[in-house]
Amino acid sequence: MTGLPSYDPADPVESAVIARLAGNWPRRATVKRDEPDLDALFDVQRPDYPEAIVPFRDHDVWRALPESTRSTLLSWAWVAYNRHTVLAEQRVANPAFALVMEGEFPGLGGQAMEIALAQAMVDEQYHTLMHINASAVTRRRRGLALPDAALPESHTARVHQQLRDAAPERWQRSLTTLAFATVSEISINAYLDLLADAEDIQVINSTTAKLHNRDEYCHASISDKLAKIVYDTLDAPQRRYFLDALLAGLDAFVATDYTTWERILELEQVPDRDRMVAEVRDDRSRARLVRDYTGLHSLMSDLDVLGDVDFDWDKAVVNP
């Protein structure tokens, strides 16, 4: 089916994820066909999220928790990741693509561009459904509610909205959304790789990240091209605003979302959680979760603006 993520038909997990996706999507079918049993592929012994990328993994409070509590927290982390991905698709990526298709930015248009963007927007809708499916399986197999509504908006979504609300001009709001979408589409692969390559977590979960990742490599090239074309049409103040918005998006994207973690730890009534969060948050020696900024570094290099932005690229992995 056009728009579905590419997958290996010989891989039973990839095939099941995609078949479920395709079965859920066309609601117009008069007879509901049986859907693949993703639940049967679920291994309750495997964690839902890599403990290796949890910010508190080395803290004494976390290490002292019962295994069952850590398992539930990792399930929460997976559900939160899926929700944050959905928010990124629905509030940043697709709105940015829609702005381009609606003629918001001079110099962008044409049938080939419209087709590419329309296909990308369909991809993002499938990604949304894919991650919703992934959370649904987790809830069923774990027997846990894990409601999305209990979680705050993601850090990236909050920062994006705050910048848009503070922008007095329409062009500023539009460039803010384009900048955040550019960072997300160019940089998301690094985070997806962490999940796709995690061999100890649910195979369904790592496969979901793997399938999503394949599309995003294509979207990265589209977003890179859009950003370059738009930048060439901007005047000096607009260029400065766009570069600042790109850096704001990068900072938001790579930041640890402590607000979400605080809520998860509160929901599970983890003892001494405030101390753990405070000590980890204040530990400046801890590396960011995602340090591969190759895509954005390359974009800014092509625009010849590396000297115009205040970011310590030396601490980033720009040539992996």
C-alpha cells in the first residue's frame, strides 16, 4: 500500500507491524478482516524501553528499586516516547509541510514538490498510527493503563508552542514551525537508532523504531532541501530569526525531558524521586542522550553560517 513504511516481507515482526498498520488504516472496508496478532509476538520478559538510555540508570535510587517497578517505569518511558513522537508528527512536521504546500514560503512550489510533501505527510500519519498501535500492545500485554492523558506535553512540543505564542509576526511563527520540523526530521534518526538497535527490548518496539527510521532518512533530505530554499529567500533579519529557531529546536530536541520523567515517577510513587531528579539534572558531566548532530551541522555548513551560530559543535558527533 502506498505510503506505508518499507519493510522486509520475510521478517515476521516487520510484516506483522505493517499488516496491523494497513488493517487499521482503511476504515472504509465493509467487512473487518482479522488483524495480525501483535500480542503473540510480545515477550513479557523483555523490557519495553532501553534502560541504558534512562537518565537515572546509575543513580542509587533507581538501582534500589524493585525489578517490577523498574519494568513499569520502562513501560511508561516507551508510552511517553510514542506520545512525544505523535505530537512531533501532528504539531510540527505535518503543519510545516502543510505551510509549504499552502504557499507560505516564497520560492517553494511545483508539482514535484507537492507530491513529495503529500507523500511525506501520509508517511507521518502512518507513523502516528504505528506508534499508537505500539502503545496499545504494551498496555494490553502489561495489563497497565499507562494513559497518555496522565503525561504532560513533550518538552519539544512545549518549547515550540511557547516560541510561536511569543512571536508577534506571522512569518516568525511560520519559520519557527519550519525550523523545528527541520531539526526533527534531520535529527530524529539518531534517537530512532538508539531504539532500533536496542537488542534487549521488545522486538515489536525496536522494529517500530526501525520502520519509522527508514522513512525519516528520506524525509531528512526533503527537509534539508526545504530549509535551504527558504533560507535563500529570506532577508537578513529573517535569516537571523530562522537560524536562532533552528538552534532553539536543536536544544529542545536533545534535552532530557525531566518534566515527563517527574510525572512518571510521581505516578508510580517512587520514593526519594525528587532527590534523584535534582541530582541527575544538576550533574553537568552527563552527556546528552542524542549527540549526533551531523545533519544540522551539514545543513549549516552548506548555508555557510557555522560561524554565525553559537553552538559547541566540538562536543557533538558531527562525523560518526
